[in-house]
Amino acid sequence: MSAPLRVVLDTNVVLSALVFGAGMAGRLRLGWQQGVFVPLVSTATVQELIRVLAYPKFRLSRLEQDELLADYLPPTQAVRIPQLRPTVPECRDPLDVPFMHLAVAGKAKVLVSGDRDLLALADVFEKTSGCLIVNLDSFHRVYSLPPEEYTLARIKEFDDAEAKLARLMQTSKSQNKN
């Protein structure tokens, strides 16, 4: 049996899974709970999650925040980021850099994010680190694939097929109205 896929989850993705928990985010949570993949964490990424869980807009008590962390942290694997940080592409948002450091240091195959700044770096990051940066939808479409099939070209195939299906469905709806 192969080892679970090593994945970095950006704070926005973890937050959606923990706080909102429906749809794709809920399936993501189930995936880490069932050991389908192993989320990687570092001191910096956990600190970011703790900081964001305390935002007043979520109205989470300290006990609720602790319970959410207790759900997420046990199945994760902690990665020590070396003193000499891994080389990563320059990013507009400095809060995103620790996730790229984690992906490189932890030898992650995929970094899942909804952050536009990170997603914009997908091509260059894959070329320099071998790690994909994908959104949650793309991750769900492909995370059951063997690691050797994780490439941007493979994800593009899924995106293209999904777009074609959407066009066909739209055409079908239009024809049914006439």
C-alpha cells in the first residue's frame, strides 16, 4: 500500500473545512480524517490558522477554536522548516510564503489554496519544486490519482473536460427551450 499523499492546505481551505464544512470543504475534512491524504503543517502555518480562527467575524469561542484545532491537528504531520528557508518564487503576499516553504521542505505533492496570489504562481512553483498549486475543486477531481499522475497538464485535462461538459449542458438547455 502506498503512503498517503502529502498535501499543504492553505488557511482559507482549512478554515472552510472546519468552520463551514459543507460541500467540497466537508469532503476535504473527511479526506484528512480518513487518512486519504496527510496535511502538512509548520509552526508558521499553525500560527496563521490560530490567528484566523480568532477573527471576531467567525464568533468562535476559545473552546470552539480549540475543538476545531483538535479536529485538524492530530492527523497532520509537522514539518520543521530549515533555518535557511527553501527557495520559492517571489509572492505578492508575504503571508503566503510559509505555505510554499512548507510544501518544499515537506516534499508535498500538492498545495491546495483559494488564494489568487498562490494560484498565480502554480506554473513556476511546479517547475521549481515539483509541487502543484491547485484550488479545492481541482484537488477533489484528482486527489485519488496516483502521485505520478499529478501534473498541471493532467489537471488541465480535467478542467477542459469540465468546461466542455458545461458547454454541452448549456447547449442542451437552450435546445430544450426551443
